Amino acid sequence: MPDPVPEVSASRENPLARVFRAFTYRDFRLLWFGAFTSSSGTWLQETALAWLLLQLTNDPFYLGLNGFLSTAPILLFTLVGGVLADRFDRRRILLASQWAQLFFALSLALLAFFNTPVPLLVSSALLLAFLTGCVQAFGGPAYQSLIPMLVDKKDLPNAIALNSIQFQLARVVGSTVSTFPFAIFADQMLAASVSFGINSLSFVAVIFALMSLSVSHIPKAAVGNMRSQLREGLNFVWHQEGLRSLTFLAFGCTFLGMQVTVFLAVFAKDIFHTGARGNAILMAISGVGAVVGALIVASFGHIKHKGRYALVMQICFGISMMAFTLAPNVWIAYPVIFIASIFMMCVFSLITSLVQLLVTDDMRGRVMSIFMLAFRGGMPLGSLITGFLAKKIYLPYVLLVEGLLLAIIAFCFLISKSQVKEH
């Protein structure tokens, strides 16, 4: 059970204390700081790898292919991962996932350090991205299912928002730090190797945090085989219109909206001509905007109609995404991507909070795996299609249409009879 937190009247509670309320739980603090360190290393590697792939191949298609391969395994294995998260100790599943990712990052660092020939390095990087996605497909549902065990239910929306902050704050830190190896070392392969090596070390922090948690998941005795449990989870989501609609919205947001961050390196290199430093700055500003968005959601507390707020913010996200593609120079692009990222994170945090609040703990692993299949599975499909279209159509035009579709989808839900607006 989470450690107790003194009850404070919502009207008397300090606004800052309300924003960071989940930090009063020891286990949540441990996991947050461990995950922040690891996520910083992940963003450091992703930023360095995106730049290295673009430099080695001079083809934006490889950025889309890397994004597809790193998260496509979610389409294949995350539902199985959700069943396992309900059948076995979630912490043990997470530990196995982190150790595997540490090994993959270290392998990539060694390949770059020993100046592996470009074709082999590129293919190896893509293979390791796929393998990393495979273990994340099992670790992701376990992680999402573990968070509600660390705090009381009334503080769960706050914990989810703060969890979003750690990932996006890590994006700022990782993207910023990624410029240093390339500035220090003239050899880009060596700089990339250092970045990948730092990422491998960052997993030690989250492994330590997981081993220090005082809670453990003791699953109920499994009823039926894995296939029947998986079918039960799918039926549970399908027959609840709220969960079904939220899952669809999550897919639409990542399929269409996340592409603006996946292809920032192309904007930096070919449109704004700002190089690796400009790419890191765009990534960092986007990350800061996402942190601000998550802080806004964390400050909401127990507001009603979170779904309605999410739909309005998705419309704003689509509009600001369109504005970014039309930015005439990088100095206008900086504040626009900042604003777009605020709306993006508000949408993501609100939708995730609603899903977590609508599900019971015995179904949480399976429901969250279905949600993650949509939420994270939309990104690789969108990346692959956007990368393919970018070879034939000017990339900003592709993203402009995707932003417009994102806003239209939210507007249709807003004027419909969907239960999402009422939650």
C-alpha cells in the first residue's frame, strides 16, 4: 500500500503542493527519479541517433524507419505484455526490460566506437531499435500498471501528469546534453558512441529504483489461459464506449500529432538550416512546452469533464501544429513548437488519466496494454507513412494536413454524443 498522506482541504492546500502532491509518496518519488534519469539517457540517444542517421544516409526516410522499428513491436507484443502484467509481478517484468535495454544501448555504443562500416552500422542501429521496442512492449504495460499502486486513487491523475513531466523534462535534458559530445569530439562516430554509452549507464538508476520499492504486485490466481484473458480485456474495452473512444483518440493523436517531433531534424537540416545545434534546440523547446503542459494538468486536481478539456486542447494542438509547418523562419518556429507541445501534453495526460480512472486493478494490465497499442502504436505507423510521403511531397505540407485532420477528429467528438465529454 502507498505510504499515507495527510488529508488537506482542497481550498486550503498550497497550489504548489497540489501540483507536486504525488511526490509525497516515497515509492513514487523513487520511481520518478529513476525513470527520469533513464529517460534522459533515452532522449540523449534518440537525438544523437536521429542526427547520425541523417548525416550518414542524407535521407529522411531512415528517420521514419527508425521511428517505426523502435515502436512497431508494440503492435506485435504489447497485448501479450498486458496479460503478463496481470499474471506476474510487474516489478520483475520491468527489471528484465531495463537490463535488456542497457545491453542494447551498450552494444550500439561499441559499434559506433569501433567505426563499424556505415551500411552495417545503420542496419545494426535499426535492428537494435526493433529489439528495444520488443522489450518495451512487455515493460510498458507493467510500468503503467505499477504507477497506480504507488499512490492513492485520488492522487492518480496528479501522478500520471508528473510521470509525463519526467519523460518530457528528460527530453529537454537529454536533447540538450546531446549537443555536447558532438561539440567536444570532431569525430561524429565517437560523439555518437559517447551518447549511446551514457544512455546505457542511465538504466542503472531505474534498476536501483525498482529494486528499492516497498510495494510488490501479487497477482490474483489466473483464471483461464492467456488467450482467454486477452479476449476478456479486449471485450472489456470494446463494450465501454468511453474507453473505446479514448483509445481511438490516443491512436489519432500519435499517428498524426507526434510526427511533428519525429521529423524535427529535417526542419533543422533542410528547412531552417540550423544544423545539429538547431535540432537539439527544437527538441529541447518542444520538451519544455510538454513539461509546462503536464504541469498545467497536474494543477487541475479533481476537475470534472476532463474529456471535454482534452478534446478542446486537441483542436488547439492541431491548429498550432499547422502553424509550425507554416513558420517562415526558426525564430517564429521556436515559440510555435513550444505552444504546440503544451497542448500535445495536455491532451496525452488527460486521456491517460481518464483511462486509468475508468479501469479496475485486476484488468489494468490488459486495458493499459490495449491503450498503449493505440497510443504508442500510432506513432510508428504515422512515422512510416509520413516518411514515405515526405519523399514525394514537401514535408511541411504533409504535416499541415496531419494537423488539420487532428483538429477535425477532436471537433467531431466534441459535437457528437460520445461519453468522452462527460468523464
